[in-house]
Amino acid sequence: MKNIIIKNNDNPSKVVIINQIEDIDTALEQLKENMSIIVNASNVNKREGLRMIDFLSGYCYACNGIYKKIDEMIYKFEIKR
């Protein structure tokens, strides 16, 4: 998995590129630490990618967060604090 940091004022976002379903744990850790990540799941098959996006969106919802679709299989997740 490759991580890229994008800084936008005081709210840095990490780009998490998911290559396999096992990368979801690292994406969750990054979301907890940074409160904002951009997930690119276009490298996995569509079914697995949608499962991962569903899982992350459920986690975000449980943590009172939001998510937004940026492009096909690319989403931004953010936890409001």
C-alpha cells in the first residue's frame, strides 16, 4: 500500500491506495490518526473494492464522520472531531 500526504491548510489528508483487502486495517489506522483520508480502491476488483468502501463508510458513520465520492472507486472519508 502506498500513502501520499496532501496538505490543505490545517487539514492534511492522506491518500491510501488499496491493493488488497488486507490493506483495510492500515486504512482504518490512518483514518483514526489523521481524521481524513482519500481511498483509491481502483486497483482491486470492483466487488472487493465496493466491500472495502462499504466497510469504511460504516466505520465513518459509527464515528460520526462523513464520506464523499470523488471519482470511480475513489472516496474521501473524514471523521469530525
